[in-house]
Amino acid sequence: MHYRMAFFFASLLFVIQFVLADESDIKITPSGFVYYQIGQIEHQTPSESGLDKPFDQHVNGRMTLDAVIKEHLRIIVGGEAQLGLNVNDEKKNPEYQYINLKEAQGIYSFGNPEKSILKIAAGYFPFKYNPEASNLGEYLYRTGSYPGYVITDFDFAKVRLMGFNFSSILFDNLQLNALFTSEYAVNPYFDYSLSFVAGYKLPNKILDFGAGIDFDRILPIVPSRTTVPTNYATDDSLNPIIENGDTLRYTMQGTKLMGRVTFDPKPFLPFADIFGVADGKLYAEIAVLGIKNYGTYFDNISNRIPIMVGFNIPCFKFMDVLSFELEYYGAKPNLKLDIPTGGNPIPTPFSGDVTISPIKWSFFGQKTITKGIAIKGLIGRDHYRTVDAGDNYDLIEHMNGVKDWHYNLRLMYSF
């Protein structure tokens, strides 16, 4: 389905160019990349997948077309194809391959496109609000409210959203975004969320900070799937909780909050030119995944607050970036914070004697070899999940125990 959509939008761009070929106000710019990636889970808790140290290698290619029409309108369409293979110590799994749409959006700019007071984007688009986060963080959109699952993805510390993005840059340093988006990745599907994000960078670039709020699933398409009538919230004695004269029910709706800050000491240093652009930056992000306490599962807000701190280790221009990120997320121990299969926000315990660590960590590095060619790598214990051929994340995290870790290495050519 996705590859058909990508073909449709790409064809549309070429039709537009053909129809308006005699006009000078349209320009289509292609871009893309291809990479080879290898990775392996060295230890996972528990071994829910049944694989012993699964090894993955795959080749991925992307093509994006960016059309600018009469300066104010942009149409961007991009699709990716992937071919890969999973193996372990005992067997080779079947190879997988898929073609998916990764971006399809239209952007209209009011006023000067370079310094537009308002831009409206509609469609399917990538979004990132924390410029320094290289793996962990970006909690406002890569998480759930109830339950508080978290998603991370190697070399993609951002999210893809479907809906509308109203953005504005004021006073050159204040970035404002209002987003009205529809859920397409996690069941129940198509629920609408309303969110607001702001970021401000001091003129001297020493501090960059921001905040956001997300009214997650504020408009459910099928209310009985988002808030299942039989999912009663109970107290410690397993008695139903009465709120405002009605029985309280567990729901996937919630309000998420986010705050972030980046400190860059280089403007203070007289020898700052020996450092790379990313070197020395210290950054942090904190979030609340659901501000309401209720029931026995969500009775303590401190269990729903992930905190991430990161530092870009100085490489003196030898590498583009080398970051270390550390996260503390004190969710209730021994409970699976899985992506729910639909309408059930109540986490379930791990089977057996499983010790869950609240600490996540990762090292991420990138080195540009020459123009268009780069090497990227990650090693760590993050919120790693496998992805199937439909571009869907595994319901269960693989990195839960203290000894768990994995690595990924990527060689990329982009143009």
C-alpha cells in the first residue's frame, strides 16, 4: 500500500512539472541515500523473541522529490526500500523486503519563504524538536501516556507524524509549532492529538531551551476502543474507583509534558575554533507521560517521568558528533511497558524472575569520510525494538536488564 502511495505522489510531481514546464516558477530537486547496516543484540531480557543473539544486516535506499511551486508551495514525497536478513546461532530466518512511504507533505509559506511568519504543513512528515538528541529523548511523540512505552530507533531520533503542522519563527530565535495529528502507528488507530511545542535559542547560542504539551488522543475516533468500558480502574483493595459520580476506567488518553535545555560553552572559549560544531554541548530533556494519577497502575507520577542527559564528547573536528546519553525512567519494576495491541493501557508483569533496570544509555557517533559518504554507529541499552516488513515496531522492548546491550553500524552514501 505504501509503495503505491509513493508512486502516486511521485507521478503527481512529474505531472505538475510537465504541465507547468513553460513556467519558471517550479523546481523539482531529487535527493536520497543508500546504506548498508549491520547490527546485533548481544544480550536481551527476557529472550521473548526466541532468538539467541539475533544478527541483522540490511540494505536500504531512499528517493525524495522536493518540488517548489511559485515560491510559496512545496510538495515533498519520499519512499524507502529495504532488503534484509535476520540470523542467529542456530538458524537463518527468511529474508525480508519492503517498500514504504516515508514522507508525503505539502507546505505553504505566507510571506517571505525564507523568513515566513507562518507555514502550514499537511500530510505525512518527520518532526524533531530537540536538535541535540541523537538517540534517547524526543519523549513528547515517541511515547504513550497510558501505558508509558518509549520508542527509540538507530539514527532516527525523531518521529513521523500524520496531520497538520502550523509553524512560525518569531524574532529569528523563537520557534513555535501547533500540531493536530492522527495516530497511524499504534492501535487504536486514527485518534487525534493536539500538541504545542516552543523553542528559543539565545542570540549568542549559549542556551537553547524549549517546552511542549501533547493532549494525546484528545479526540478518539471510536471512544470505546480508546477507553474500553470494561477496563475499570481499581484501588488497592480491587474495588472500582468512583470519580464524579461514575466508575473510573483506564484509558489511553492522557496529557504529556516536555521540557528541554542545551548548554554550549564554546562561545565563552577564546579557542572555540578548534572544536567541531557539536563538540562540548551538554543537554537534557524531561517529560511527564500522563499528568493524572489514578488506579493501582498509574498511582505515582514519578513512575511516569523519563529524564535524559547527554554530552557531545569533543572530537576536535575528527568526527561530526560523538554523543553519550543517559536516561532514568523509573516505571514500576517488572512490568512490561509494551506498545498496547489496542485499547488496553494496563501493563502486565514479566514472567519468571526478571530484574528490570531503570537506566538506559547509548553512545552514538558519526564520521563524514568525504562529501556524501559517512559512517554511523551506536552501542547501548536503549528502547530497542525490531521492525517488521509493515514498518511496525515490536510490541516488546528487548533491552530491559542491566546486562542487555546491542550495536549497529551503518555505511551511508547520500546526495
